[in-house]
Amino acid sequence: MGLPITSGLEDAIRQTQRNCDISDARFGGVFSICGLALRLRDLYKWEKGMPPWEEGDPHELLDWIGAREQYWDTLSDRDYAALNLNGRRMDPFDLESVNAALSPLGAYYGAGYARGLKPTFFIAAIESRQEIAGCHIYILGKEMARDLLTLPALSQDRTVLLRRESAQRFLWDQIAYAAPSSRRPLQIAMNACGITDQRPSALRRDLYKLLDVQESLHLRHELGEIHETQFERAIWEEIIAAFALTRVELLTRHVKDLLADTHTLGPLRHVCETRSVAGLALYLALADQLAKILFPELPGSFDEFRRTGDWAAVSQAVDAGRAAALRHAEAIVAIYRQGRDRNDPGSIAAHINQHFESEKGFDA
């Protein structure tokens, strides 16, 4: 049963979608051609109400993309607009005020900055709420406004947002376009979930089993990120802002992600404590190439675990990954502060890149 769309909620959806479109118009050019095409495809499916496994008519998709790019041309110089709700004018990044207006309507409003400092906005139906480890957890369902980014989860202050509709689309694409190195752990994760028939037509029926594991991983990642204190949030944000859309941003984000994943509350500690084969395998399947380079111990420990069933090897690998992440974080912060104090930003990127290039096996 869908969320009733009242006039107030309809206004919020319309205004938020406009800001989503402005953000996409401004930042669509930062993606690779392939990356933008995949994001546009996801946005098209969402707009048309299509499930992730349905492809539709390719000619209609191409026509829609052409029309969307023409529409973006009219928005590229527009500013993000304030939201007018309940007779009040609200800044689009004022989460507290906007959610005070939308929460009684059963909807959650999200706004923030994603990779490359792309502004991202969405409105989704609230399915449930709970408290874990001092954090507010929102389980969100149907999305009524969104931008190009299919983000399955995110955290803001001490609030974790689990976006189930985006998570389903994200996971299906990860399965459909799995890299060769991800296919084996993905198959192991499915087997551990009891998904024996992995043909696309059958997988649709059992996808929820894998989605439950994915949601647990994302929840634990966000909890780890909220509670992680070893990479000071303020300095991390300063580095990201100074080096948006560069290799430094990518490396810095991955180091912080690894700290979150190896935190006491993080997903890797959790899968070791719960002995979740599906969780460990899916974590590896979803890890990108740079994550595997930064954390080379984990794939090897997984292979050993598959041979012996000994979780100690995995736990030791997690310890090693955390030690490496701490060392990388300390180096990034020290290099950044030295360059900032000397007013020499050009040296920062060079020295951070040199730090990682000195690592054995690092060739990203």
C-alpha cells in the first residue's frame, strides 16, 4: 500500500525533484560516459516505475535520455531553491525543519553532499524506525523524489538511512554487471542464503534473501562510520572539499570506509561475530578494485576460510586491515596539514599519491 500523497507532500516532492534535476544538470558531466549511462538508465527505470530487472524498449530509453539532457541544459545555471512548506521557506539542506514538516506525513527528506561534493536529495516513505548503538535508524521504502545517485544507505549526524528501493536497484546491478573477481564470492553469498537457482528469472523471487544480508552490511558500515573517531570528521571534510573529484578524494574516502568497516560496530567485525558466510562473501563481492588493493589481506583470508572454515584467519585479516587504514589516515592528515600550513596545496596531492604508490601492490 503506497503512502497517501497529500497536497503538502506533493509540493515537497515537486520542489525536491526540481533540486535533484538541478544537481544532475550541474554534475552529470563529472561521470564517465559509461557511468552516466548506467545512472541515467536507473533514473529512467525509477521514473517509469520499472523494477530493476526490467529493461524496456531501448529506443524509448534513448529518446528519454536525449530529452533529459535537453532539459538539463535549461537548468545548469539555476540555483537550488528553498522549499516552501506549511507556509514557511526552508533551506534545502535544513534537514531538521523539512523533516519536521514531512515526518507527520510518513515521509523522510534527505539532503547532503556525495562524492565530488555533488548535492543529493531524496524523499522516501518511512517504513519503520529503531534505535541501535545510540543512532536513529530509518528504514525507507518507496522513493518519491531522487537524483542520479542510487545510494542504498547513508548517515547524517547520528541518523542512518537505509533506502530499500535504491538498495534493490543497486544490488541487482552489482549482480548483472559483476566483475570477474566478484562472481565467485557473489555465488558463495547466494549459496549461503539458500539461493540455489541463480538464473535471473528465479533470482527475482529470492533476491530478498540477499537484500537482507546487504542491508545488514550497509547498516553496520554506517554505524561504524558514525562511531569512528580515528579519522577526525572535520579534517576529513576539509580534505574532501579541497580535493573534490580528484584521486585524493577517492583515496581518502576509501580509507575512511575501511576504518568504518573494521570498527567494533562495523560490518567485518559483525560478520566475524555472527559467523555470517553470506555477509563475508557479499562484502567481498561488493568491494571495488581500490578497496581490495587497500585491503589485500581480506581476499586471501577468505580463500583460507573456504578451505579450513577457520574464522580466526578472517579476524586477523580485519585487524591487519584496520592497522593499515589507521596508518593511511595518519599519513593523509599529516601531509594535508603540512601542505596547508605552508600554503602549498600542490604538494599535498603529490605527497599523498607518493604515500600510496610506495605501498606494495598499489597500482590504482
